[in-house]
Amino acid sequence: MQVPVTKMIEQSYTVQVPVTRMVEQNYTVCVPVTTQVEQQYTVQVPVTTTVDQSYTVQVPYTETRQATRQVCRWSPVSETRTLCQDQGHFEDRVVGCGNASDSCNSCNSCDNGCGNCCAQTCRVWVPNIVQSQIQVTVNRPQMVAETYDYQVSLCRTETRTRQVPVCNWTTETKSRMVSKCEWKTENRTRSVPVTECSTENRTRQVATTEWTTENRSRTVSKCEWKTENRTRSIPVTECSTETRTRMVPVTECVTENRTRSKQVCEWTTENRTRTYTVTDCKPEARTRTVNYTVCEPEQRQSTRNVTTYTCVAKERTENYTVCMPVTVEKQISVSVCRMVPTTVKTMVPACNSCGSMSSGAAALRRAAVPRAARATPATNVVQVK
């Protein structure tokens, strides 16, 4: 049977070990060299001068003028008017009963002198309308020509002189130092670290499993078959699963700490000296030709439009407000005396000749007697101008 056997064998292997060393290397660089060069150049310099210039301006001014206008004014005027006045007077008059039926009701027989007993004296107003001429002062509108002053704004042309700065350009030549850069090629040397890999043969112990063949002995039951006629009970073989234990060789890897030598590249600081080239800039005067442009003054004539102002007198219409007389009618209150009839009560003596009335009896008579006129306000329409 095959039996695994683990044993340690020595194995050789090859590794690449880096080795760093410093190598001198030559290289070329371009070094700038700056020099100062004198350069001639031309500039335009402005020169300002003051020149007298004449110009025309329109100067406004105010002028006072006179004009005539019609103005409505009210002036008092005396007029004659007719005034009606009632210059009447009161008179005492005897008023009889006449055929008045109400005045004879107290008498049995008016034919027997009853009319005399009814006579009465009363005060009566006698009108007398008198017209008279009176002087009245009224205000009448009159249009009067009036002279007034008004202001007019005009412009007059004036020629004035002012100082105007004029700029002229002159050409000047100047010098300046210009830096000129030139490139020079230099060969330099530098130390460059170079890493190279070297091959090394090393040995190590490796665990190896080998299978070997061994001869072993065991007892095996050998069954031979003979033919017999028998009667038997046939056993039935059933397979059942059993867990059994056996020893099996297993190879396990165990970690071990081993030591080996290894080349390590370490950097150390060293002070070394090298020589390098330094460029110093020195000023150098050089001359070159430069093209420049010169501006020369040139006189030209041009035509342009100029606006001038001319004062022209014009007449215009001006609106203004005046007072004009207007005739209107309105109502005013005027006191007028009128006669108004009223009824009064008076004492009348008893009639002794009438037997139907007792002596000493007082009889009241009603008679329409006009009383004195009273001043009663009335409304009349009067035309006022």
C-alpha cells in the first residue's frame, strides 16, 4: 500500500537583489545670458499752446414796451327818477244804516225815524298819490383806454474772445536700455543613482511528502465452494452504516520564525563639492536702426453749417379778462302802504223812540267801518340796472 512520508529537503532558488550605485552623467543645458543694450526710439510729445478764438453768442435781454388796452371801470352817474308817494289824510265821516237790514232789526218801525238812530261817525283814510322827481346816483360801466407796460425778452448777437488750448505734436528722439537675452550651451556633469539587479543563489528547507510502498501481512478468510444439497435458511444481508475510526496520516504546516540575511539599500547624507557655471549679466552698449512715424501738421479747409438767430417782431393775440355790464332782473322787498278793511266793535246808544226796547238797554251794532291804513309789506318787481 502507499504510505505518505513527510521529510525536509534542501532546495536551491535564485533571487534578484537590487543594488544601487552612483554613476557620473554628462548633460547639456541652455543658460540664458541677459545683456543691456542701448536703443534709440522716437516719441510724439504733445505741446499745448493757448490761442485767441472769436465766437458769437446770443445774449438775452429784457425790454420794456408800452401798449394800450380797453379797461371797464364803474363810474357814478346821477339820474332822475319818478317817485310815487301816498300823501293822504284821515277824515271823520258820518255813516248811516241806510237800507241795511241788520241795522234795523232792533227797531220795530224804521219809517218812524229809525234811520237817524243808526248814524255813526268813523275815521276814514283819504289817499292822495303825489309823483315827485328825485336824483339817484348809479354806477355805470365805461370802457377806458389804459396804457400799460409789459416786458419782452429779446436776443442780441455779441462777439466774444476766449483762450483755447491747442495741442501740437512734436517728434523727439530718446534713448533707453533694453535687456537682451541670449542662450548659451553648457556641458555639465551630475551623479545619477543607478539601481541594478544582481542574481543570487540561495538555499532553503522545504517539506516534501513522498509515497512509499510497504509489504504487510494480514489474515484473510478464504472461502471455497462445494456442491451439497442442503436445506437452509437463507440469511438476508442488510447493509447498515457504522462509524468507525482509523488513523490517517495528515500533513500540517507549522509557521516557524527563521532568520536570513538580506541586502538593503540605505541612503546616507554626504557633503560633496562640485563646480558649476554662473552667468553674470554685464551691460553692453549697442546701436540699432528703428523705423518711426513723424506727424506733420496739415491745414485743411472745410465747410460747416452755422445756425444764426435773427429777432423778428411779430404780433400775437393775448387774452385778458374785463368786466362788462349786464342787465338782469331780480326781486327786492319794498315797503308799500295799502288800505286793509277790518271789522271793529263800537258802542251804539239805545234808541229811545222804539217802544220795543227797554230804556237803559244797550244794543250792540255791527258796522263795517274802515280803520286807519296799516303799513303792510308787499313784494313788487323793480327793474335794476
